[in-house]
Amino acid sequence: MTRLHFDPQQNYDCLMCGRGCRAGWDIPVEPEVVANLEKRPLVLRIIQEQGPVFRQVEDATFIQNSKDCPNCRLLAEDQLCSIHRELGFEAKPATCKLFPFVMTQTPEGIFVGTTYYCTATRQNHGRNTSVHEADLRVQLEHGAPINKVAADGLVIHNRYYISYRDYLGLEKELLTRAEALGLREALAQATLGLACVMAELPLLEDGVEAIGKKLPEMWSHPAMPPGSAGRQLRSLGDLQLCDYFKFSLERGKWDEVEAALYDGTPFALPHYSWRGTLAELNALADERFDADIDRYLNHLVWRKALVVHPPLLPSLLQMTMLPQFLKVHAGLLAHKRGHSVCHQDYWDALEEAETYLVTHGRNRRVINELAVEVMLNMLRG
Ligand code: SF4
């Protein structure tokens, strides 16, 4: 029987808040689920009252969101799923049945994590996730969606790759360093060290090359600048912040944001009713969320998020930059809402990070790979 691993630090019992059903995601629906639902009075009633329940995109069917908001059309007013209530759990699409669990198949077994988009997960509410093992095994038997990490061929950057076993060595050293230095500095060291290894390798136009044997060099690479790796990567963090927030602006305003990165001029983020310099943007970060952010980062590393979506180097860089992104974004939301920063602002920032950058990420590749190129060019001199 496949071994299921559960994070000993992660709890979850549903709070029935319906938050995950108001995210506006594309929820795929299997053909047999569509066939079953289409003939049910519940669905016919919703179609009559609100319009289509499904949306067809080429060969795939998705749940249709409500007309003027991102809510799932099948979410009832009391924030409960109307399929679950009227037709039972088994009638739901596989993605909905699995939420908020995120399962990753590895050569060591399946790592069962949870998305921090879920309120109960964020609050670490309830019993340890392992109490859900029996239900998850049933879902696995019925083809629950699952990420897959192969034993070999984990891309680092360009055409260089390592094996899963090599990755485990890297992860072990990362966690050992985290005990002494904190996870953030350990992540920064891993990012910078791996980038030093990559910067001295030629760009491969054809073929692929394994570099697992070089990984131990990364932790004490001669090109590694002295001092805190986190501070060394600070300018890349600024680049990522600017890249992320400039997407909320019209294209014509992007130059203004980029100028602020290089010469410290003020720029505006009208979406947040904010104007200031990059230093003032960074000063919005509040340290009171550090413990929550560490729990989140630890869970991401535990559930193998670094290798679920290779390449590994951009994923490491992104995880290194996440704390500042979350804190600044929480500060911007508080500014927009006209109050001092509070946990709700941090949770809203975390939801956005989960939606666009991490677990359900859509923009991550562009932003992170751009920053990796800048980092490698800096190291190549
Ligand atoms: S977001 Fe989490 S806690 Fe809220 S209803 Fe969904 S699974 Fe339950």
C-alpha cells in the first residue's frame, strides 16, 4: 500500500466558511459528474434562476462562476455547497472533493499537504491532517487529482537537472541550516548557492545534463558573496515586488515603477491608493506575521512544493522572496482600507499569493524566471 505522509505540524478540520468556493478558479468537472448533475432538479433549478452551471472550453468542462462575482454558481447563500447538501459528497467534482488537500506523489510515497487558501489551514484549526487518511485513500482509489514528482529529471534551470534523491540531500541541508539560521536565511543561502553553481555552467542549446554531483558545492561555493544571503538577494526581492505590483497598472505606468527600482523616485499604485518610494513600500512590512509566514514556508517545503513545479531555482527564489511580498502586500491592503495592518490583511495577501504565485499559481513562471536571469547575470559579472 502506498505510504501517505502527513505534516505533523499541520491541522485541518473544515470551518464551513465557503472561502475556497469564492475564489473564481477554473474547477474542472469530469464527464460522468456532468452527466449525473445535468439531469438533477437542483441543477435545472439553478440554470433556470441564474443561467448555465457549466462552461465548455474546448474538450473540458468547468463550473461556471456566478454572474457578477467569482463565487461558484453552486454555492448556496449559507456558504455551503448545494451539490454536497442535496446530492451528497460523492456527486461533487474530484477537485472539490479533494479541497483543501494537495497531494504529491514522490518516490517516497504521497505527501499530503493543504492549500493555505483554506481558512482552517491558515488558522491551523482542528485535528492533525492525518485523521483524514481513510477518506483520502478512498479518493485516491477514485482517481483524485495528484501532483507527480519523478525519481529523475527534476529541472533546475536551463537544461540542467538532478534526481529526487539529490533534491532530498539539498532539502536535508536546507532544514539543518534552518534550525541554526531560520528558514528564510537558509532558503536564501540555498538560492544563492545553487545560482553560483548554475552561473558557472555554459548555457545548453541541446541535450540535457545531470548535475546532482555538483550540489554539495553550492553551500560553500567560492563565488558566494560573504555575509547574509538574505541581504545579498534584497535587490532581487525589490525587483520581484515591482514586477508583481506593476501588473496591477496599465502598461504605460510600468516604466515609472521600474525607475523607482533603480533611482528611488516615487511611484503610484492606484489600486491600493498608495504612492511613495520603493524604500517606503518595503517599510510597510510588519514583523508581527513572521511566525505565521514561517509556518506557511515550512509546510510548503514539507509538502515538496519546491519540486512540484520545476525548475527548482525559480521556485527557491520565489520562496525566498515570499515573506517580504506577503508583508508588503498586507501593508498595502491595510493602507487601502485605512486602518493599521491586521491579520485579515495578511490573510488576504496570503490568498492572493496562493492564487497567483504558489499553490494555484498562474504568474509565477514569468516573474520568477525573469528574476533568476537577473541573478545569474549578476553572478556571471
Ligand atoms: S475554505 Fe477551508 S475551512 Fe472554509 S469551507 Fe473550504 S475547506 Fe472548509
